[in-house]
Amino acid sequence: MIVSLEKDLIPLKKWPQIFIKPGVKFNKRGIQRGSSSTLFKRMPHTQSPSAAFYITNELSSIYVHAVFAIQLSDANLLFLQIAPIALLFFKMIEKNWEIMCNDIESGTISRDVIIDDDVRQQINEEFEPDPGRAAELRSIFRRGMKNIVRRIWPEMAQLVFLASATYSAQTKIVKEEYARDVAISSNIHMATEGVYGIKAIHPIYPDDFEYVFLVNYQFFEFIHIVDIDEENPKTLLLHELKVNEKYELVITTREGLYRYRTQDIIKVTGYQDSTPQYQLLGRSGDVLNLRSEKVHVDMVIKALYYSANWSDLQIANYTCTENIHVENILGIGDLYYVIFVEFTTDIKMNDEQILQIDEVLSNHVENYKDNRKNGAIQAVKIEQVKIGTFDKLRNMQLENNPDCCFGQYKTPRILRRRDYLKFLLDLRIA
């Protein structure tokens, strides 16, 4: 007897996959090398045509994927790689939606988009004109970009991209500006060196991103945060970790990394069965230090966010340094921390808001408080930079490091290189 299952079947949905293809590189022996994202493949159920995944220009790639993504009205998942790409994706739509709607109406990609002719031809051959959807999108966009995700895709369940730690600023903007009522899922903790963890099924802190170690992928060891500055620190195994304690992650991989210190700092939040569950906090090297006070950048940024939230300012990006790295540029002799910050508007922080940052640091970091009291360290200084500055910094750093690609790039939270600091100083808001 054959039982019909037709009534129980749900048609498969297409999921837009926003992907920037990194350049393929080879070493002197002809062996391919590069970021792990070079291994990513086009998902069979994605909306963009195959040719779109061969576009090498980053902005053109985002544009084309965005056109095909918004043309699809019933998507319920959206893959965006990493938070900076997610933010760039929505900014691209915000700036170019009229041109994109024209493209959808005509079924051709605008000639202003930089694409190789053969790739453009292949894309246009698969691009079906849809005047009805174009008209619908124009009506949606004319009402503004606030919470646009749910209006473009009413069935959208979640946005999927790497969102924790270094990417927190961009994730916050995506959530607050474009996807307030849509879940963001950071499914994996990974780096070029390997895959470390996968999203926890039952997070202890639902509003944050938590992972469970993939114990069959690497051999994991851990250095307690109080020992990370020692020359030969003691390492712990998975079963020795304690809830609410912080550790640096050390890995040994099949590919040949032996007891490699990743500099990733994690906090154990609980257990899934016998495997630790954790949050990714940041990098062990992200420490400001003028008088042996050793203040982790995470605390500085918490203070910055506290002040920004209190004053309704939205942080676009940031980095920090000790002023000894800029004093030769500025000619100032006191000791203090410098925070370079870009907001989503050019409204400047006032003196009261800046003072609040210093007060939060003093209240939460005893060594900093002591040094402030005895005058060894002066109050933190805010250098607010123009909108778009950190995008320009990213482009500058990628140009100086051809082995790095957009998908690998993380804004350095501690910056000490003179030419980059001068670049930021030159783009300060007067």
C-alpha cells in the first residue's frame, strides 16, 4: 500500500546567501592557501545565481546578492557570513534601493556595477524581470529603512552570521536599525585556524551568543585568565573548567598546529551534557597598560557603551590605544587612554558623557581607580572620527595585507601602529 504524503509536505524555501569570495592564493610550491571561507560553496537552495559567487569586487558582490535577496519575497532565513558584511548589506540596500528596484523591474544588473562581462552575462541570463515585486519594494522602501527586514521578508525567522565579541558593534546596529523583531543567530565559533564551537541549543543567557565545544574537531586546552601572562602557564582540560571562569583557548589540530594559543578569551556559562558551554568575550592581547594596571578593552568598551546608551548615541565602530603611541604625533606628555569612536551620526559627545566613561572605569577597575586617584593616569580622552572612517581604515589595512580578505577582517580593538593612528587623528571631527 502506498501512502500519499503530499498533504504533509511543505515546499522548500530559498535562502539568500550573501557571500564575498576571497581571492585564491598560492605559496611558492603552488599549494593553495588563504582563509577558510575560500572553501565555502554556494548552497543549492540559495537565491543568487551561481555566477554571482565569482564576483571578486566586494561592493559589487554585495550589490548583486542584495538585488536577488530582496527580489525573493518569502525567504525565511538570510545568511550573511559576518556582522560587518551584514551591516554593509543593509547599508547597500539603503543607499541603492531605487537602482535595485529598476534592476528587478528590467531583469538586468545596472551597468554601473563593476562586474566582468562574462559574469554579468551569466547573471542576466538567470535574472527574471519582476515589475510587480519592484513596485511592491518601492512602496516598502519609501516608508523608510527602520525594521526593514520584516517588511521585505514577512516570513523571515532569523539572520545568520558570526555576531559575537569583536563584531558586537555592527551586530547591535543591524538589530536596532534593520531587524528589531527578527532573531540573529551566530551559529559557529571559528577562525582561519579551525572550528571551535557550535551554537548552544539551550543558552544560559538567551540575549547573548553561546557555543558548545566541538570536541571531535580539535584537542582543546585552556589557560585561566589569571595565568595568561606567565611564560609557561598551566593548561587545563575540558573537564577541569569551572562555570563563570574565563580562559584563553589553546588548540592542537589535525592540520599541524600544536598547542596553538588562539588568544580567544571565553567564559564558561554552563554545560550541555558533559561539554562546557561558553561565551566568546574577546582577545587576550586586547589590554591597555600604562602603569601596570592592565585594563582589558572589554571594560573600556562597556564604559563607552554605557555612556552612549545613556545619551542615545549609536556606536558604529571603535578602537583604543595608550596615548604614548600618539604623543609623538600630538606632542602631549600626560598618560591616559585614547578611544577613537565613530557614531552613526556626527553629533559629538559632550564633556559630561566623556566624564561618565572615566567614572565607569574607576568604579569597575580597582587598579585604574588607584592610578586616577594618585594622578598617575589622566582621564580617558575621546577622539570622535567622521562617519565612514573605520571603513576607510579597513580598506587601508587590507591593502597593506594582501593575504587578508574582507571575510577575515576584524577591527583591531587595540591599535598601536603609528600610521594607522595618524590616519584616525586626521579624520577627527573638529
